[in-house]
Amino acid sequence: MEKVKKKILVVDDDERHLIATQEVLTNEGYEVFTYSWWLGVTNFVRRLQPDLILLDINMPALSGTGLSSLLLSNSGTKNIPIVFYSSNDEDSLRKTVSEYGARGYISKGNIYELKRKVAYYLDNNIQ
Amino acid sequence: MEQDNAVTIGKLIISNECMPPYTEANIVADRFLKSAHLDAVALVEGREPIGLVTRHKLLFKLFKRYGFELYGKKPIIALTDTEPLIIHKDERLDVAIDKALERQAQDAYDDIIIVDDNDCYKGLVSVKQMIIQQSNSLANIIIQKEMISAKVNELKKAELMKSQFVANVTHDLRSPVNVITVVAELLNLDSERNDIEGLKRHLSLLMSGATNLRALINNILDLSKIEAGKTEVLNENFDIVTMLREVGETTRILIGNKSVDVEVIAHDGPIFIDSDPVKVKQILTNLTSNAAKFTEKGKIVLSLAAEGNNLSISVSDTGTGIKEIDLNKLFQPFSQLDYTKSKKNEGTGLGLTIAENIVKLLGGSIRISSKFGVGTTFTVQLPINQSDKTNAKTSAEAISLHDIKTIVLTEHEESYGKG
Ligand SMILES: Nc1ncnc2c1ncn2[C@@H]1O[C@H](COP(=O)(O)OP(=O)(O)O)[C@@H](O)[C@H]1O
Ligand SMILES: [Mg+2]
């Protein structure tokens, strides 16, 4: 029986980050979904039930932090692990992670860290 | 502003009225009756003060029944307080007030005698005067405190804005760099696999990231140069009509294949003004590139008019428009509105901030009017610097748009004139 692919959702308002991230992770054998518009994102997540969400923080309309609070307070989505995926500096990322109850963060710009950390967060999805 | 503890009592001397101690009481009374504002007179022997006569107490005594008969001819010293309060001129005001009010109730508001280092008589100070002065300095202290705390708040705010700015710059610079790095890795994989399609796709992504980064760096450098006051204005005499047409053509190119016409409405023939052409062009380009980005169909109109001593250039579009509550956000650095955000990649959020700063530098102003869903008009007013060296078509009169010509640049980049 073929192994079911893990589903990853990437939310980012920068199209280029979405494309690049999707390619990298698709090559790793994941099924990657992207979302660049905050409208209806919670519904989308509820229906998709991804195994991991990579969430950009600096989006003008709805901040990644706001969105993570929303997802974590919603019964249909609160068990899905959220990882911030951002160009912010690591100090501020660490703070944001603990403040908003995300699983962790991945700094943008490094393919190897992206692959490694995504694998790690998928394997260590302790609820 | 005067510091409260620097106020010494000597500075408040209002009179130096004095009389010898053996003056007849009648004469002193006469002195009081003649000058209504005189409250007290010091009795001075040699230069040493030995007593104080107050209007109220002396007249009270004399005007009583038989008062003048009983006391009128007596030496005034016999009728007065011979232990008046004497204070050194350098005494602090608050200490002096305490001393004055510590006196017996009936004496508490008597004037105070001020002496110098040699105990010589300097003059009189009224308690009322002292108290007024004291409360003024208290008020000053309060005002000072308020001013200081306002200043502190201002600094805090500026500090906050600065760190917000730095945070934005940091993030916005890293973001395209990260795109470029990741895409470079993907390109690497493509070449290992001989994947030509992948190479093409990723190269264009790389270019887009690099272009964005370049724009951002240019903008940030421009802005910091302006803010550091390092931007020089180099005025030249140039034809604004030609510039407007050139900007119109560039705009048409930026629009790509969207069905948006560009119209340039200006005087038919050159209008020379004295200003900095590079900066004027940058302002116009920043405005038209926005119009091009945020307009999907309809038209973009560049027009020129004269208003008094100002030249007014407006860029209006039939694009997304801007909600009223967002209008004042636009000129803040890094502000990009959510409903225009699909184009975020193509911008830096600095264009309008820079345009506004340059306009100010050139002595002009910028206005915006917009209707959400209908369109937006930015109007730039620049002073017309009249110069006589070339043809004097710089005056408002000369620019009165009798001879208007509209140039329409359509999708196919052919231009034709009308009007
Ligand atoms: N003509 C316009 N129509 C609609 N929105 C506009 C227009 N010009 C500017 N804006 C809004 O103002 C924001 C800031 O503009 P700007 O400072 O030029 O930055 P950028 O163009 O890099 O995004 C834009 O992102 C957009 O949301
Ligand atoms: Mg712009």
C-alpha cells in the first residue's frame, strides 16, 4: 500500500516565497498547499486538516500571529501544529513562538534548515 | 526660564521708602495719605533700619478718637514696631516667606525690610508680592515638568518609530534575500538534473527577487539620505511638458497589457520651470507607478495646471481607490494596504514616503483624494520659480491652459493628439 503523503500548508503573502517553498517541499515528497490570502483561511485549514502549517508573520492584512491565535482557539483547527516561517530575526521569532503557542519557527532563506525542521516537526507532533 | 531656587528676596524689592526715626507721626501720616500705594515706611538711622511703620497700623491709631491730639506730635519711633522682620537680600524666597508668616498674626502681612551684607537698609518687600512670585515659580515648575514629560514622550515616540522602521527595514531586506538564496539553491538542483524548464522558471523568480531587492535598497538609501538632510536640490531650467509626456510613456510601459489608457493633458508647447528635474521625475514616477500597479482598467491621466504661483501636476487613475480611513497611513514608511496587497511583491511601501519628502524638499506639497472602488488622484503643487534667462513661459498666466493638448497613449503604444 502506498504511503499517504503528509500535507503541509504554507501561508504567505509573498508569492515568490510560496512558489519556492512549495517546490522545495514537494521535492521532499510532501503534498504542499499554499494560501496567500487571509480571507477564509480558517475554513480552508479546517477542511484540509494539514499535518503542519508554515505561517508567515509579516502579512499586512492579518498578521501570522493573529492567524495562529485564531487557529489555536478554534476547535476544528487547534490541534494542527503551527510553525512560524519568517524573515524576522531569530530573537524576535523565539519570543513570538513562546508568546503565541506555536510549535516553533523556521527562518526563511535556508533550504536545508527548511527540510530538516519540517521533517522534525512532522515526526514530533506530540499533542 | 528662571529656576525657583534662584529667586532671592532681594530681587523683589518694590520700594525703598524710609524716614528718620524721630520724624513727627503727623508727617509720616501725611506721607501715607498722599500716596495711596505706599504700604509701609522703614525707619532708618544712619543706614541701619530700626523700625517699620505700616499704613494700616499708623492711620488706625491716629484716626481713633483724639488720636492726632495724643500721638500726632510724637516721634514716629514711639508708635511703631521696633523689632520688624529684617532679612538679608540673598535669602531664598521660600525661607523668607516662612519667616514672614511665622510672625504674630497681626504682623504677618507687614512688609519686610531687606538689608545688604553690611546690614544697611536696601528696601521693602511686601508679603503679597512674595507669595505671588512664589506661586508663579511653582506654576513654572509645573509647566517645566509638563514640558519635560511632553519632550520625553515625543522622544519615546520617535524612538519607537525608529525601531519600528529598523524592524521593517530588516525584515523587508531579508525577505527578498531569502527568496534569492532559496531560488539559487533550486537553480543549482536544476542544473544538476539538466532541468531546462526548471532553470527558466527559477531564473525569472530570481530576477523578480533581485529587482525587488534593488528597488528596496535604492528606496531605503534615498530615504535615509533625505532624512539625514544630505539630499541636494540642483535646480535647472527644464520643460515640464516634455517631462510629463516622457513619464506618460513610461507609465504606459509599466501597465503592460492591461487595458488602461494613459492621457497627458498639458499646455501645447514647452513650459520651462526652475526646479530639480531628477527629483520632479522621481516624484512623478513614484505616483504613476502606483497608478499603473493599482489600476486594472480605465485610464491614468497626467495633467498640468497653474494655481496662483504654483504649478500643479496631478496623477489620477481609475484603480482600486483608497478607503478614507487609510488615507493618512499612506505616507508612512512601509505602509501597504491590504486590499492592494496582491501586488505587494512589486512594492516596498516607501514610494509615497519618498515622494512626499522630495516634494517638501522642493518647497511644494502633495494632496490626495480618492474614492474606494472608483479611483485616486494625487496632486503635487510645486512653486514656479520664475527665471528670466529663457523664454518666460513660467508665469501662471503663461501656463493658463488655453492651448491644452491631450495626448492619449493606448495599449498599442501609438500616440495621437486631440484637442
Ligand atoms: N494610486 C493608488 N491607488 C490605490 N492604492 C494606492 C495608490 N497609490 C498608493 N496606494 C497604496 O499605498 C501604498 C503605499 O504606496 P507606496 O508608498 O508607493 O508603496 P508601494 O507602491 O511600494 O507599495 C500602496 O501599497 C497601496 O496600498
Ligand atoms: Mg509605489
